[in-house]
Amino acid sequence: MGFVAVKGGEEAIKHSLGLFEEEFISEEISLDSVCRGMHLGVDRVMSEGSLYSKKLAAKSLIKASGDTFNAAFFLRAHRSSCERIGVAKCVDTDSMRLVRRISSAFKEIEGGQILGANNDYQIKLLNTQNPTKAAHLAQYDKRDKILPSALKTLREAGYIRKHEREESPDDITRVFPTPPYSRSAMMQAMSRGESGSMLGFAYTSMRGYGDIHPTIGDLRLGSVAVRFTHPITQKEVVIGEIEVSAVECVGEVETQLDGSVKLNTGFGFCFGFNETKAICMGILDLNLYATRHRENAQHFASSCEMILHHIDGVDSMGFANHYKLPHYVTFQAILQVFEKANAFRQSKQEAGLEDSKNDEESTQQDSKNQECSYEREYTQKGVL
């Protein structure tokens, strides 16, 4: 569901757009400066806009004056106008050229823990000093780091559950999915979902509504090659590299539908460096497809219907903002209903007062009649 502006008041709209450009969009900000200085913001827009282009994502951020919802809307709209020339091969996250790779499941892993460029461990205080600038950094090894998943050994030992491979994955950009939702459709929806919405749903599970408390088996950020079958030579060629985030979350041990006992895992993957979103995606994947949650989906994060229809930033932002558009007819109808209901209530009250007055007069008359009846009865008996 998407909402767009209706036509009307064109002159006022033109002036409003012009004023927005003048007040909020700076010509001094270049695409390169945004790409470099707002790297993570650009990656977030690129992921939620579902189009891998750092420059277009940066342009969208500038055009939206930093509003990530609108920036993703700009990018998604541009994406819909692009011609599709083919489908790339599946990317292999084990072949990523890593710039960051950690695992909280194991103390020692092949290649070691690679923290990379990150501020997770920084004290969140706003000040003018940055102590790391003056520090003498150790010599950084710039050689390509291509390492397998830290869960590879467990997977080879048969400890980890394998999901059934879909013969023909759904494409939600062409056909919106309908129940029952396939895992490929859910993964696509989450991969381009709004980061805050996904964090909110995942957090409900972490706090107890679903009881998923995973361990990060392998979190990796880096570049991965995109391969494509050349339309003329029919040979597989590398058409470029993209930066991605990939996470494998380890859940609990469960008896699977086939009777075997396995570790459940959830997978998260998105464009750019956005590890919080990827972690949340892995948690939601665990919620949606862990055996006991799939059989009894009672919680927010365990329902495909709930997740699929509420995590898209363009849809949800469009729905919320469409209330700013003219709703005169709707509101007039509400007022008419209110006036009629109020008039009906007043008429009932007036009728109730009249009935109450009549009842009181009737009671008084009955009382007088009763007294007269007693007098007649006692007179006949000679008492009075």
C-alpha cells in the first residue's frame, strides 16, 4: 500500500516546494561529502530503498533534507523506473572480503575477531576531543580477509538445522506475496524493511513476547562479488562488488518436525553496513521459523502477517502522512454523525424527563386513590 499526493492547489504546492528547497536544502553539501561523512545513513537509505547505489542514496538524503523515510521513498520510486536486464547469481557470504567480523558464540575463531572501524565501545558523550585521533594505531593488515562462517564446523557436523531450498523463490518487487508466505518473500521484505520497525519487533521478542535470546554465531561486514551470466557470451562474469551486512544468529536446541534435534539459526542480510538491522532480521527469522513459534504464532514477532505488513518504511510513512491530505468529506461525515447522535441523545433525555414527570404524577394520583379507597373501606366497617 502506498499513498501519493493528490492534485489540487498547484500554485500553493509549487511555492511550498520552492520554500522547502530554499530553507532546508543546502547547495554546499556535495554527494561525496555525504557518502563519506554520512556513510551509515547512506547505507540505511540504500537498504530500505532496495536499490544499491551510494550516490543515488546520498542524493536522496540531500533531497529529503536528512529524512531517511522520505529518502528511501525517493530511492524506491527511482528504482521502480529502472529497467531490469536480468537476475544475478546468488551471492556467497563466505566469500566476502571482510572489514569487520565478530562472533559472540566462540572465544577463538579462524582469523580472530576483526573489530574493524566501529564505535560500539565509545563512551557516548558529546565533546570536542577525540582521544583516538592522537593514539598510535597498530599497523593494519590491508590484505583481503576471506573467512568462512564461524558456524561452519557445527554445520558440517550436522548440528544446525537446514531450511528447505525453494525451487523458485518469490520476487516481491513483481508480485506481492499472499498467504502462506514463503521464507524467500519474508527475507526480501525484511531485507528492505525499515530499521526502526524491525528493531521494535525484534525487541518485543527479546523482552519476552516470543522468548528469543539468540547468540551471534557470525556477524560480518564487507564486500561481495556480484556475478551475472553475460547475455551474449553466456559466460559467468563479475559485474562488480557490493557492501553488505550478514548475520547468523543461533537460537535454541529444538526437536524438528522430522524428529531430529538441531540448533535453530536465523539469517540476516542487507545492503550496506547496517549490522543492527541485520541482527534484528536474524532474530525475526528465528521467531518466524523456529518450530515451536511456527506451530503457535501468538506473539508479534512470530506472525508472518504482522511482520510483512508493518515493517516497510515507505508504506507505513505513506499511510501516516496521507492524513495530511484533504479529508473534508470524511470529517464532514463524522460531524454529521456527531450532530445526529447528539440530537438523538437530547431527544431521549427530554423524553426521559417527560416520562419521569408523568410517572411521578401517576404515582401521586395512585397514592391519593389508595388513600380514598382505605377511607371508604374503613367507613363501611364503622371504624371512621
